[in-house]
Amino acid sequence: MTNLDIAEVARRSGLPASTLRYYEEKGLIASSGRAGLRRQFDPGVLQRLALIALGRTAGFSLDEIVLMFGPDGQPRIDRTMLTAKAAELDTTIGRLTVLRDSLRHAAACPAPSHLECPTFRRLIRAAESGTVDPPPPAPLRKHRQNC
């Protein structure tokens, strides 16, 4: 297989060359040499970049992702770290679900003003106090009786 220059890696990965250089500086990827002034990369770098993108999407920091590769450059992913991140994502999903449901409640609330809606006021109080978890909204049919 022939090496890919940095422009080709950037094109195929969708990452700017500056990001590739930064990833190289952080030790996430390594160039195999140069052709003139252009860095050259082994074609396997594309798979490695895909793994890095997956890690970033899951919320891992670049420093955490560096630890997911062995000295030989092969993935060496700590399953405990994955389990912990999955639990963290479950918590985030729960918070976002409550927030989404609260927003839907506020959008459909029959109260003349959102400030007259007890559920919306609880959401505002949670935001004011810095509480991460807003209260779950009351079901809309119940809301119509006693928001």
C-alpha cells in the first residue's frame, strides 16, 4: 500500500490538516515520513482516525483516547473505562430526557402564561439553583386540572 499525504488524509477523514498535525503532536497518530514538505501517513491512519472520532463522539477527551492505544499503535481499550463512560452517558441521557419532556410540556401548556405554570416555574427554579436535574413535568392531562 502506498502512503497517503496529509492532504489526502484530510480529504478522506474530513479533518483539517491542522487537526491532523495537532493529533500527531498529541501522539494520537504518527506520520511515516515526508515527501518534500508534506507529511506522509500509512493508510491505517484512517481507521485510527475513525476510532478517535468514535471516542470523541462518546465524550472521551484526547488525553483519554491516547491511553486507548498501545505503544504499537494498536487499540488497547480499557473495558472499565468504557463501562464508566456508558454509565456517564446514561446519566446525561436521563437529564436530557427530563429537560426535553419539560420543554415539550411548556410548549403544550394550556396556562395563559408560562410563569403561571407550576411545572415551568419548577424548571426555572432548578435552573436558578444550578441543579442539573430539572423536575419531571406533570403529564399534560393532569396539568390541565392542577398544573
